[in-house]
Amino acid sequence: MFGDTLGYAAAACLVMALGGCAVYKGAVSEPAGTPSPAATEGAREEEAAPATSGSAPAGGPAVIALMEQARTHVAAEEYSQAAAALERALRIEPKNAVIYSQLAGVMLVQGATEEAENLARKSNSLAGDQTGLQARNWNTIARALRARGENAAADAAELRARQLKSISGE
């Protein structure tokens, strides 16, 4: 599905992120869009690091099962099915910031940059004091913006992500 190494790395990071998020509310990540090589190194590092600050169970058994299904679909590069599982989880828990963040990551891998940005912003609006989650969402926003050529806005989003990351200690 991906034509370059960056795409495979992004998909691998998304698999790790969804695997780490199946149970923890604060653990989330998103794949890279088409950032510059310099931006990619920091992104890979952050995507691979699971968040633990402010972690709490993601939801009930149905939501956890759907998040696990999404992780399995991402591992198989079945992004539409992963998105469908996460959308079902959102119907059960419409105020779950982690699910919005994970769905934003899947949308970004699929190239739906505007939807990915909007979902990451929605996640931030629900994230409360989960600064690690907010930082990851700002990185998703930055990648979506950069993929659309909005580099100045992407730089500002990356700066916000770094600020939040330093606050969260991740």
C-alpha cells in the first residue's frame, strides 16, 4: 500500500501505538504523513514510546475489544477495517479522547489529512490534563498540515507538541 520506507515506518509505529493503547487511556500515537527526514526521526521516537502518565482504563470490555480489533487490522494494513472498529468504539464512548486520537492516526495513514487533523483536535478538546496525549495529537496535526504543504502551521503545531511533551515528562 505504501510506496516508500516512510510509509512502512508510519504503519509500524501505528501498530505499536494501537497495541499500547488497547488498555491505557494516556497511551496513543499517530503515524507520519510526509514530513521532512529531520522531522521523521523525532516522530518515530515519539510514536514508539508508550505514554503512561495519567493512564487509566480506556473503557469497558466492548471498547477494549474494538481497540484490539483496530490494532490487529492496522498490523494487517487493513486501515478501513481499523477505522470502522474505532468508529464503533466511538459510538459506545463518544467522549473518549484516546479513540479519537487513534482514529486520527489511521486517517493520516490513509491520506485523509483534514479528517486526521480534525479528529486530533477533537481528541485534544476531550483530553483534559492528559498532556502526553495532547502532545501526540499536536504531532498528528503537524504531520497533517505538513502533508498539505502548510509548513508554517506545522512548525507551530510541532512547537506546541514539544512544549506539552516537556510538561508531561514523556
